[in-house]
Amino acid sequence: MSEAQGVLGDRDLVAMVTREAAAALSCHAKLGSLEAGKYADIVVLGGLRDDPYAQLIAADEVDVALVCIHGVPRVGRPSVMRQLVPTAAERLRIDGAARILNLEQLGIDTAMEELDLSAATERLEDGLRRLPELAVQFDGGVRALADG
């Protein structure tokens, strides 16, 4: 189906989960688009599609070459991560593909200092078990971010 038939296009879908989602949460001053003064969360994908939005929608985990959170390279292909973060050494496989994980904080977020993949996995599993409780806390944090 095409956009002309009333279905959202790939660009619209990406906007819905980035810019529009941030606006709906009243967090658009800090999130939702790549602009000076905003948190820079980006993903770099491999692939040869002409349309980057179609590439993003069609991508799977093996296509991910690099993920940066708040501008910091966190996980990516070894060839990319070795250039950006030579000290990152935690190796893992994602769907059989080799990746390097960087959890170093360099004073950015003390909650993650000394965090390795095993500890991060434990925290994630704990968070999933306590999801309803954390959702209430998250709502308060979103409101604070929107106000600040």
C-alpha cells in the first residue's frame, strides 16, 4: 500500500516514535530530534536502500552498526567501536554478529559507573519484574523533564 491509499509512510512512522512522541510527552525541548542542546541518541545502520526511513523500518539487529546514547558510542560493530572508543573491550554477539559494548561513563552518569553487561542484565531483569511500580516513577520523571 502507498501513502496515497491512507497508510502512513516510513518517514511518518519514524516521526511518530521520535519527534511526535517527545512532543506528546512534553519533552520536545530535550528529545525527539537531533539539535544543539538536545540529548543525542542515534543509530547508524548498514544497508543500501535509497530511502533512510525505509532502511530504518526494515532493519534488524544485525544491520545496526552503531548506537550512541547522549552522544556516547555504546554498542557497535568492532570496526566502528575500535575507532571511536579504543578502550571498550566488552564483546558480545547479537544474532550471531560480533559487537563491542561500551558502558564506561567518564563522569556522565554515576548510576552506571562500573556497570558491565552482566550487571546491566540483572538490572534490566529487575526492572521488568517491577515494571508497574517503575511506570509510576517514570511518569513523575517525564513531568519533571517537561517542566525543566
